[in-house]
Amino acid sequence: MTACQNECHPSGSYVAIFFSIHYVLKAEQLLKGASIPLDVVPVPREISGDCGMAITFDPSRFGEVQSILAAADIAIARIFCKEAEGVFREIAWKSDS
């Protein structure tokens, strides 16, 4: 398990993209149940032209988010750091490719 919180600007946030809306909704339920602050947002157009939803959260909570979702067998497709309005950088977070 790789911690990535140092890879994002301190004032930035993580944007997690999932493989389906079902996973977004289940992840939202689990993370809110664990008192992890998050927002469900449309996938930013700077990341993808596809319609869909994503979850944003504080990078310092990444380890908790990853553990909770892995325990529920919910896969994160991609994670981006939102560094500024309209500026996103993909985070290499998987320990195995």
C-alpha cells in the first residue's frame, strides 16, 4: 500500500474515479459511515469527457479511504490531484500495476 498524500499540493484535493456509478454510490456510503469528509461531483471535464461522478476528499485521508474501499472490494480506477481550478494531475498510487 503506497501513501500518496505528499504528492498533492497541500491545499489540493484528491478526485477518485470509479469504474461505475454503483461503485461511486457504495464508496460514498462507506466513507461517510467512517466519518470521512467527501463530496460527490461530476467527473471534471479536464479529466474525462465522459459523463460520470467522482468522489473528492482530502489527500491526508487517502490511507483510510484506500483501506475502507479495499475491504469492500471497491476498486478505484484512477486518482487525480486537483491542484488549482481546472488543474489536475494523475497520481500513481497503485503498488502493483
